[in-house]
Amino acid sequence: MLIVQNTEHFRIESPTIVTIGTFDGVHVGHQKILKRLQELKQKTGLKTVVLTFEPHPRKVLFPEQKDLKLLTLIDEKLELFETYGVDVAVVYPFSKAFSEMDAQFYVEEVLHKELQVKHLVIGYDHKFGKNRGGDIYTLKNYAKQFGFSVEEISAKDIDTIAISSSKIRKALEEGQIELANEYLGHRFFLNGLVVKGKQLGRTLGYATANVKPEGEEKIIPKTGVYFVEVLVDGAPYFGMMNVGLNPTTDADEAIKLEVHIFDFTADIYNKTIKLNFLKRIRDEKKFSNLTELKMALNEDKEICLQLRPEYS
């Protein structure tokens, strides 16, 4: 997949099939749009293009809303685009000026001249341009002028329960990992750097990798213990992960992500790993002493090992 992040002098040289959106999470609704792009590619032989934005438009248009957390950071989103067969991902810098761009200028300069759009596929609620005044009817009017077709994927076609990124965020905040994964159509994941911790887990027989997510904007699921899949250099392992404050051993209030990887002894400090969340095991608890904590860890591991065949 070709990734274009410098759009200043960018221009595709042949006709394309294009879709546009923020695609946070690249959930099952988004995937239906991407699938339609693939169907059109099979018929026409044209390359598929996703036009997406960075930063997230809400962060630019509503800077006072500091609490927006993303299902996918830009690199994670691009990873998913490639998984779902996109040929070209164009990451357009979103700004206040871009949001106020005249609709005709946007269609002519961006879609027609830069992306060489021949077929445009959009979701049922797509809005663009100044004051979000552009819609499906605006696009169809300009389509005649600039020689491309427009196809809208209806709400019914996308999903009867109207899956949205906000619903998935809510499920994650409530610890409903399996529901979130159902809405996503893939496992919720995060990429993170393994950093030095207190190494207390070693003394309990449960050495852990302390993981720092790649971006502060990444949503973190509700605190608790999770059964996870861990990818190290692309190789999959299972493990159990604590998301929380470590109330038994720590006094600070910073959320920590610590994963114990089963059947794994390699040194992975300063390495980026991928964590796929599979199932929430229990709430985080404060134990009276380390003996109680170790007993709980033994029980958590047993539960995870029993689950492993289901996800293998």
C-alpha cells in the first residue's frame, strides 16, 4: 500500500476509486465501504484510494474538548487499511482552513485534480466543506461537471444497529471487550513500547512487560485484568494483562499497562509490541498483601490458559 502524507505537490496519474473519512477504528461499517471499493476495483481495474485526515477533525474544530480518545492512532489506522486491501492511503493534514474550503474547490482541486476520482463511494452521513454544507447532493452535482460517479452506502447497508466509533469507545470504557471487538470486526489493539518498570512481577513469578502506548490520544479500556494476544516481531503469544493503578503496590494514580506473556523469556525492553485484547477477566482489586496478590495471579493465569484453545 502506498502511503501519502506529504500532500502539497501530490497527484495520482490515473483514474481511481475513492472514499473519504476519518475511519476511527476501521470498524465493520467502514469495512463495508472498503469492501465496496474492492468490488469496484474488480470490475474496473482501477486503484482504490482512502482519503483520511490527521489530526482527527474534532480536535481541530472543537479544541476545547480535551477528552477525545481515539480507537486507532494514524499508524494503526494505516495498518488496518492495508489489511483491508486499500491501494493508496492519503493522509490529508486537517486544519481550520481545510474545513472552510469551498465545496467546489475541494471537489475540483482535491478529488478531481489530485486524486483523479472516477468513482466516489461515501457513507450515508458524509458532510464536507465550509460549515459541513457539502453532502451527497452537492457531490452529485459536481460529479457531472468533473466526470465521476457517486455512490452512497446507506445506513441500512452499513449496519442495522448503526455502529459508530463512539459506541465502540463506550464499550471499551465499560470493559466490554467482546462487544467492542464485534463492532470493530477485528480485535481491539494497541501498539506500545516496552519500558522499564519496578520489576516486582519477577519476585512473584510473573515477570511483566510494562507497555507505553504510542500516543496519548489512544483510548485505554476500563481498568482490570485481560486475556490478550501479544505480537512480538510479528510472532503471536498469549498472555494476561493488567490495566490499572496497581493499588496493592503503587501509591500514584497513573494508569499502567503490564502484560505477562506466557511461555516467553526474551528481553524485549525498548521494543514495540502489539497487544490484541481478547477478553476481560475481572476488575482490578487491592489485596491485603503480596501473597493474596500472587494467589489471584495464579487464578487469572488458569482462567486465561483455559480460554487459550478458544482463540488459537
